[in-house]
Amino acid sequence: MTLTYHSTRNKDLKVTASQAILAGIAPDGGLFVPSFIPKLNVPLAELPHKSYEEIAYAVLQSFLTDFTEEELKECIHVYSEKFSDAAITPLVQAGNSYYLELFHGPTIAFKDVALSILPKFMTIAAKKNKNKNDSVILTATSGDTGKAALVGFQDVPGTKIIVFYPKNGVSAFQERQMLTQKGTNVSVVAIEGNFDDAQSQVKALFADPDLRQELANHHLQLSSANSINIGRLIPQVIYYIDAYKQLLATNKLTVGEEMDVCVPTGNFGNILAAYYAKEMGLPIARLIVASNENNVLTDFFKSGTYNRNREFVLTSSPSMDILVSSNLERLLYHLSKENSELIETYMTDLSVKGQYRITAQMLQDAEAFRAGSATEADVINEIKRVHTEANYTIDPHTAVASFVATHFQNDRPMVIASTASPYKFPEAVLEALAPDFESTDLISALEEVRTLTHNPFPAAIEEALSGEIVHDKVVSISEMKKAVKDFLHV
């Protein structure tokens, strides 16, 4: 049986992997999902003998069925080119937990793992489908996706990229990373609103038939670098399998024994990738969803009701400041046994009423998921605890997961997705480790983190600090469409 892709809101819509990657989002507003989740085609016992790149090939070959071996290997080569650690995503034990370091790419955040390879996917997909239009990557970011996408697509032929971010909803360093981004094909625009506002309007622009036609008249078409693009999601499956490999290789597990995974969660893509790995046959017992004070997912997995009608909280983990977790739609599709009509109803209710309730059977079928949340005080205390007890420094997003994981710890190895370098959030790190530090200057804060942790600056730090600010546009939500058209001269 050949694996194809379908819309979560219309299972009769069928496209190839390359077509799904090019489109980014289905024309009906749904998300593309595989027609089935393939089984892992590498025996677990052989994993310790495989490199990250070899595991990547096995996973991508299973999901991207219209890509050739040569094309996939060309894509995978980016890891050895762009990542500073030979292991790509090393697993580091600190105390009783194992931190899966996903931040050794060019922007020191986990988004690099997928966004380094996505431009390759899209370039090959465009050729494969004889696409004569340039791709316009339209993306909303809560902090890390924006910079990773900008770096990935900078000056890539046949593409343009526009990133929207909430003006007061990202860290100072995240903002500086984006505003200093060079490239003749890139645009960074701040919005007066929060991430959910930006994401909702981006989805609306994808569904706007007038805009689609105007772009087509200029040989342009929209695509996405958000995790709503299936080409973003699939590469994230790889590192959970590689984490299991590393546990086997260090004799922390024997073949077939289970591990737990705890993931700081905002848009639900990273934890969904772990779910896909589990469905492929990777021995994961529990998928632990960790939220900050925007704990809509915690309530959902405990009650079966998703309710975004609540206060939106700005926290020290801004990439998780989200009340509408887009990738949850994909999980609901799988849990509903591919009932696209039901998913359409849920998403309409979410849009109109701000909430929906899933069936008791769906909630029961999600039993592998656990959920918990951390307050701002919990986050600061957890950064301090891990640093004091294990001499290991974590960023506030990782701290959310680390704190939640302590409530689920047992005899199984606990793998915590460490999604960003602590250098990306120096303010939160210093609040935990040097509360008397008073400077509000970003450079001084970064240098103080370096002194406290004895870790050298990654290249991304030097680049952002020395870079010139080249983007300064701020618009209202209602002006986002105009900002797109202005940049594209449409």
C-alpha cells in the first residue's frame, strides 16, 4: 500500500508527500496527515549501529514515498553541514533525567532540525511537480520558528519568506535574531497582538481565494514553514528514535524496554512527532505534554474539553504562549478513526465558540498521553534546581518539561525534549541563577550567563549581537494581508 496524504477535514482529498509539502496547508483549511503511519523499518537491535543520518533516511523513506533515495540523501546531508555536534541531537544525562538537546543547529533551537531540511524538501518538490510558481513561505512565529525558517530559506532560489511575530510576545534575543536577518527574499513583520492572533490570520490568508488568485497572477503561491506543514513534522520523528538508540548504546535500556518522553508543548507538533514514533513501533510508554501557564492542553487531556476561552498569559517561555494548538487537529483525526466530518465540526466550534469536547472513546484512546503544567515560579525554581543538583543549565521551555517530568518519574528513563539553548533566554536563566543581577542590557545578560555556566557562546549569539537591525515594520492584525502584498509587489 502506497502512503499518501489527506486533509484532516476531507479524507477523500489525496495528494503525494511532495504535493503536501508544497501546499503547506490543505485548501479546505485542514492539515495534511499520512494515510497510515508506517512501521519502523529498522530493527530496534540495529539502532545502536546506525548514525543519525541513517535513521533519518529510514524514517523519511517511509513517509516521503515519492522522493528518490538520491533526493532524500541530498536533503539529509544538511545535518552534517549545519549542526555543531556530530551526534546532531545528543542525549545528556543530568540527575535522573535525560535531556535530548535539540539546539545544536544554526539558530540554537529545536526548530532547526526540521527547518534546515524543509527548504531542500520544497526545492525538490517544486521540480518534481513541475511547479512554475515561486513559493511564498508565510509563517507566524512565537519565537523560534521565525529565525529558523529565515535562516533555512535565506536566498533559496524560487522562494520568498514572510515571518509575522507578536511584538511583545518573544524574548529580546529571539527578536534580535529575527530583526538582524539578512537576505534579499526575507521579510520580518511584528504584529500588534499575540501569537494566536498571528497564526489565525495566517491561516485566514491561506484560505483567502482572492489573495490566492492575485498571487497566481504573479506566478506566486503560498506555502508554510510552520509545523502545520507535514514537511516540518516528519523530520522531528527522527530524533526520538535516535534518543532510544542512544539509551540502548549506553546500556540504559535493553531492546524492547520502554522510555517516557516529556515535551514542552505549544503548537503540539513536537509531541505529535513523538506520538508518530510510538505508532511506528518505538517503545514509548507515556507521552507527557508539558505546558506553561497557558495550560489549555493540560485541561484538555484531563477532561476531553478544549477551551481557549481564558486569559492569554505572557511567560518566560514565549514559544509556548499559545491557546490554539494547531497540530492537535492531526491527533484528533487519528483518534477519531479518520472521521474528517467530526474534525470539521470540532474546528468550527473552536473558531465560533472557542471550545469543543471530544468523545469518551477518543479520550480513552489517548491514554498514552499525560499532561501537566508549570507556573512561572516553578520554571525559575526548576532552572535553579537542575543547575544546583546536576551542574546543568536549561532554558525556561525545557524547565517547564523538566518540572512536569518530576511528577511522572519512575524506573523508566525519562527523555525530556530540551528545545532551546539557555542563551536564547538569558533573563529567565539569570532570574534563577543570579537574582541580584540588575542590568537590563542584553549583551551584559548574555555575558553573565556565560560566566555562570562556563559555556562558550554558540556562533548564533555572536551573529545576532554583531548584526545590523534590518527589519522594523509593525502592523495591526488587519494590515497583515497588505504587508504580504506590499512585500511581494502584488
